[in-house]
Amino acid sequence: MDKLPDEILLRIFSFLHFTQRIILRPVSRRWSYLLYDQSLLENVSITKLRCEDCQLFALFTASKRLIAVDLFNSRWLDGSCILHAGLSRLKHLTLSGTGITDQILSKILKAQSELLDLHLAQTRISEKCLPDIIGLKKLQYITVPPEDVFGFGRSGVLAIAKSSPSLRTLDCQEGYLFNQEEISQIIHCNC
């Protein structure tokens, strides 16, 4: 393996899941350097991992060209590690089942206006994040948290639907009971 050129090692590493790459970092300095290559840090997927944000700061600091972040069901993460990454190219963000806070989500959304997909199911965010979500003018897909948990309720979902002309999929978790007029508004705004 030591005689393989960097390009071939990078190609091999690209087939490994992100968490496997983290485990391989201590093998050698060369591997550590290559595993933090920009081409490998465009799509970060850390699902169901039991780690904290402080353990991921170095990783996200090295991620200057993120396109997609998936932290699905990583309940110990509050999303603060993402703030250290280059967010200008971020298109897909999955925070479902994380401990994301209103403040951190607002900072992420303010740093990224080109977001296309936003997954917030099973989160405990509130209406404080609503202006930042509404500010995402290219948003095509959003999953909102259940209404009876925290969330921002039916009025918040309607505000998102009305102000997002590119929205194609509005995924509401359980607890939302829209009346006929509200359903008509959603459909009318997003045909």
C-alpha cells in the first residue's frame, strides 16, 4: 500500500464509509493527510454515531467544500461541528434525530442560502428558526418536526410553503392536521 500513488489511494478511500475513514486516520501520516483530502470531504455522513461535536471539529474544519451533511439519528450531536466547515456550497442537510438547537441551526442557515434539501424530523427546534428557513429561496425539500413536540406548528409550515417558490416536497411528521383551506393554500403556492 505504501507504493501506491496518492490518486489510487484516494480512489480506494472514496469507497469507504465516512466513519471507517475516521478510524483509519491513525494508520500513518500519509493516510491521515489523504483521508482529509477535499475530494473525500464533500459528503459527510455520520448516522447513528455516538460521538460529540467536539470530536468532529477537526474534520469539519478540514471540510471546505461540503455539498452534503447527513447526521441522521446522531442524538449526541448538536450540529455545532458543522459551523467550522465551509458551508457556501452546502446543498443537502440532514439533522433528523439530532440535538440541534435553534441558535446553531440559524447560524448554519444564515451561512448557506443555496440549500436544496433540509431534513428536520425528530428535532426540537422552534419558530425562532422560521425566518432563516423562509430565507432559503432555492429550497426544494423540507421535512419538519412533529407539531406536538416543539416544531413551529401549522402556521409555520404554511409560511414555509407560501414563501418557498421552488419547494417541491413538504414532508410533515405526525401531528399535523391541516384543514381544507390550508391544504389548498399549500397546493396553490407550490404547484
